[in-house]
Amino acid sequence: MLKIETCEQCGGAVKVIASIEDPVVIKQILDHLENRTKSPQPVSHPVRAPPAHPELD
């Protein structure tokens, strides 16, 4: 098991509170995360003029 004792960013102490070690669970999590990155891109809306402001005329 990999032992993590210090933060790579700040060098501070790290306390591990949980560890997932079951290969089946790890695969399920990674598959889920991979599927989230494959979601369809949002559809952009057509460009339009800003709303009219009669008080500026």
C-alpha cells in the first residue's frame, strides 16, 4: 500500500481517512468518471442583438 504522509502542494501533513482497494469498485468509479467526460457538448444559442432600451433614446 502506498503511504502518503505529506501534501505535494504545500508540504503539510496529510491524514488519510479512507482508501478504496477493491479492484471492482475502482473500475466502476473510473468507468463512471470516463462516461461523464463523454457527455454531449451543450448547444450554443444563435447570436442576437441586445434588448432595446427606450430610456436611452
